[in-house]
Amino acid sequence: MKNTEVIELIKNTGIVAIMRGIEEEEALHTVEALCNAGVKAVEVTFNTRGADKIILSLLDRFKGDIIVGAGTVTNPAAAAKAVECGAEFVLAPNVDAEVAEVVKSYGKVMVPGAFTPTEVLKCHNIGADIVKIFPVSAVGPKYIKDLRGPYDNIEMMPVGGVDVSNAGEYIKAGSIAVGAGGSLIRKDLLAKGNYKAIEELAEKFIYEINSAR
């Protein structure tokens, strides 16, 4: 898939579902539920055991229905491994020019992490396609609006503390999309195998995001 298509898909659906510390079978059931709800972009964090195998498994089962990204990629070797196992986009919690260089050399979408205005600009300067604003739990949607003032040419995606109650506000503030992890793929629901509840929660996220546009 072309980078422009990946970015447009993320923008159009407005949400990236983040899976961390999940087992392969759980991931398959979770993504099925997310697909049913209309979520099109999922992220498997690379500090999840067997993340590369999970990505491969998801692509085997859902290719054409979703795009899969690799998250928490903090070194060049992990970046190369992530892309080689099929990740269309790579996310990090920090700014790392070497990681970005590897991802861009493969022609994939890079989403480095930033918090301060200086870090946001650094991300942009190393070739970020989207800048992950992390963590936003301490600052809220207004912070995105404030950043978008001077950086109206930089696409931003808030992560960390995004839930159903504020997802729409982040979109209104100028975010291209939101990243949702524990508030969407809840551990208590996974423990019960209640994937229908995850599907319903995803539908609520998408409703709030679409209503905000």
C-alpha cells in the first residue's frame, strides 16, 4: 500500500487501535471485533512477546481489511524487523532519527513520538508522516489545538489517555486521528473473552470521532 493510502485510511477512520501485551489468539479475535466495528488500523507494540509473529498472523487473516502497524519501536534493528514482517506504519514513543531513517528507507509511514513543541518540530524535520503526541493524559485536547497553531502543516495523533469521552474533542482540536489502547482493548474484557464488548466500544469511538467532524 502506498504511504498516502495508509495515511488517508488512518485519517478517514480516525482511530488506531493499540494492542499491547496480547497473545496471538487474543489478537486475532480482537481484530475481528475491531473490523466488525469499522476500525481499519491496528498497532501491535513491539514490547509484546512475539509481536512480529502476531503481525504476520494478522496480515495472513485480515489482509485487505486492515492495515497493521508496529508500535514502541525504539531502535533501528526493531524498525527493520517491524517493516520486514509487514508493518505498514511504525510508531515510537520518542524522537529517534536513526529509527526514522530505517523506516523511510523501506518506504513506510513513520510516526515518531513527541510531547514538547521542540520535539514536534524535530519529528517533522526527520521525516515524520504523522507525529504521535504522547502522553496527552496530563494536558488534554486543548494542547493539540495550541500545537496546531504554529504547526498547522504537521499531522498529529494524540495517544495516552484517549478514551470514548474525549476522542471527539481531540479530533475537534485538529488531530488526524487518535490512538486508543487500554481504554478500547480493555484487559478485563480480554480476560473474559468478551470480544463483542470490544466491538461495541470500538463502535462508540468511531461514532464520537465521526460526530466531531
